[in-house]
Amino acid sequence: MSNDFQICFMRDVPAELYASAVDFAIKERRSNGPGEDRLALSRSRLWQTGRELRIRFLDGTPSLQGRIRDCANEWQRYANIKFNWVDSGDAEIRISVGDGGGSWSYIGTDNGVIAQKDKTMNLGWLYDDTEDREISRVVLHEFGHALGCRHEHQSPAAGIKWNEPAAYQYYMNKNGWTEEQVRNNILELFPENETNFSAFDPLSIMLYSFPAELTLDGSSTGWNVILSETDKGFMSRTYPIEGGMLDGFNTTEMQSPPMTSQELTKRANFSFPAPPVLAVGLNHFDVDNGHNVRVRAVAEQIQKTTAEVHLSQWGDTKAYSLGCAWATFATDDPNIQVGEFSTTDDHHWWEPKPDTVRHINFPRAWESGPPRVVVWYRMIDLDSGKSYWHTETRVENVTADGFDLFISAYGDSVLYSGTAVWLAHQQNREGLVSGSFSTTDVRIDRHPSLETQGHVELPSGAFSDPPKVYVALRGFKVSTETNLRLKVNVSNVSATGFDWHIDGWADSLIFSGTADYVCFA
């Protein structure tokens, strides 16, 4: 990166506000004790988990503001913090852009004691023509500060052997800093009793780049422009998701179509006291019709804070792209149970049946009566030599003790194998609603249509804020004359409902599609 002198400097509250800042931090969150994790993070300046932070731009073009906002929102995927971007009024974070005054942010809750007329974050060298990599580097770093993170190279675990005379000369010349600023921003380690840390992370977004001539052992680092895996995991544990969480994966995130790999993997980050359960479902297919459709999504290596989610094809299948979603819940959640069933639990794949039925017994009977049960496909192996890919999984005969799960193929369709994931939850539970929607709710299935949409109205009072919506496919009828291109998603989610979309593209012939959903707070 050419502008190697453009680095952030620490922004502490003025001395006269220090007592107020300490008081504000304690009132905001009392549980800022020491931890076992590594990211250099101020123990006394963390926001309350689940906090909504209002953010307002003081200047900058709409285009640049949008790019900054998109980068900053990445933190929300891993921290239970909500960013509310406002156009006016009070805001905890107030951003000035492109004024040349360097890049900096107040740390965590220190933002809460700065007068509303003053900025709390400065992005001084970001402009409309700034490269995306630089915007990502700067914005993720400064918002890390706003969430309570300090510089990684000043962590007590950093162990960097600085050539101090060289470092003073370098940063005083490059940045115009005083010796005190170099010491405070580069060389001085934070006291162990003021930070949470363990191992040093050389890939952290909170780490400065520094050249080899500044260290006695010749060590150096480049510019980190994205969140590291330990950044993500640590922030998930610092601001843990409470209850369920939602995420997704599309192979285009890692590989442009077609898929040249048999399997692609994404790490899921979360925070639970014990390994949770992941309900995984397929929500996107783009598969060549010249070979059978053999695709799967699966979660493996599930730990307390991470899991590996795989999207794969096998045999001679040629997938251009695949997608899935998953909802993550505590294993001991008394209101939710998750399981799965595969046709191969009933018969060999080479002996396909048009209908496979299995009675599922709940691991725990529901004392409150029959629960709601929804279901999705996470694996299918469909013959492409027939007229249609036409399959469905569904549940019937739900009682407090169990239900019947069906996996079916219709007409001349042949399903060699299929795996369905089911989720059961207590009915009338606050903050949890599930259901189903289908293209046949709004049109007949005798004629194909590339785009179909509808609306789901949620029960009155079920949610006070827009819920998370997990949706995946449980059935479809698509002609094999052209490639299988089908996806499901939702939009315009509010506390009262959402719009759904079941779409194909290009020349695919979509006769019908059916999806189940779960909404949770």
C-alpha cells in the first residue's frame, strides 16, 4: 500500500472527561472483567451486549458514506451489536470524512461522553476515489476501536522486538509525531490489568503494518484489510449472540462460477457455553442439467465458538453455484429441538422410492402440547434424465411426542437420496414464529415463471423489532430441459412481516417452489 504513513493514532478522552468516562463505562456494562482471549481490548470501555449504537455522518458524499457503512456493518455479523445509521439527532458515533486530519476513533464507551457537537471518529484520508481495500482497512480498524478494541501491536502478548531509535525516527518523520506520540501509539504496551488478551494475532485488523527495519529481529507485518478469524471469534465472545443466530454461505463468496472444487467451506462464528446445534438448509441451486443433481450442505467440527459449514457436489455433477443458510441454537434450549433424517437411513440410494416415511420421536416430549415443526432439504441426489426435478419433504401428524416426516419424488422424478433437517419449537413462544410459503400460494404451477413473490404477515405483537428470518427450500418442480437454477430469499423484513421471493434465472423453467421459514428475535 503506497500510503504507508497513513495510520491511526489513539484518541483518548480529554483529562477533564476521564472521571465521567469511567462512570459512563461502569453504568453501561459492569461485567468487564479479565478474559482468556487475545485481541487487545480495553476492559473498561465495552458496550452492553445487544446495544444499539446510533451512527451519523457529519459530511462525505452519499456514495462514500455507503461504502463506509457497508464495511462497518461487517462487525455486526460477529458481534451482538446493532448499528443504526441515522441522518439527524443524537448519535453515539459521529463520523467526519476526508478532512485530512488523520484517522482515529474514541475507544468504546468513551464515545458516550463526547459532546454531541463534536465528532467521535475521523476518517481523514478516505475519498470517493479511495480504493476498496483501503476503505476496508481503515473502516474496520476504526470501528474496532469504537467497539472497544485497542491496537494489537500494543497488546501485552505482542512480543515485538522494536528497534526503538529506528521506530522513533520512522514515525516522527512519516507522521510528524512527537516522541511521546510514538511511545503512546507504537512502543508502549497496555497494562495487563487494562486489557483482555492472550496470544498475539499477526492477522488482526487492529494491527499496524510495520517494516522489518523497525525491529531487532527483522520481523514485519503487511497491511491487514479484512477481519481475521480470531478477530471474528473474539468479538463473538465479547458481544455474544443471545439465543439463536442466523448466517448463510454462497459458493460465489469464494469462487466464481462454475465450482471447480468438489467442496467449499466457510467458518461459522458464534458464542455458546457448549457446542450448539446448527439447522442447515439449501437455499440456492445453479446446477448443469447434463448430469444428476448431487449437492449437499453440512455443518461439522461444531465447537463452542466455531463450526465448519461445507457446500459440496459429488460424482460428475457440475454445479455453478450453491447456497445455504443456517440457524444456530443452544443445544439445551428448552423451546427448540433440531434433528435430521435421510432416505439412506431407510434404504440404499440405488434402490430409490417415490415416498419415504419415517416417524420421528422427539428427544424430549413437549409438555406444552404439539409443537410447530418446519423442515428443509440439506442434501439431494436427483436424476436429471427425467422430465422434471420434482421433490418435496414435509411433516404430518405432529403430536407432543413426534411426527411423520416424508421425503417424496413425484411423476417420473427419481430421488436417489435426500436428507431433511427439521426444527420443532414450542407454539406461541414469544419471539419465535415459523411457517411455510409456496409459489402455488400466488400462482398455478401449470406454467413456469422465473420470478414469484409473496408476503408473509406475522402475528400481531410477535416482534417489537424486525426479526431474523431463516428460510430454505423444502420442495420444487423444475424442468430438466435447462439447468436447475432456483433460489429463495426474503426482503423488506419488519416486525409485522416480510416479502418472499422464489426465483429462477436465465432460461430455467420453474413450475413451483416451496420453502419453510423461522423468524426469531
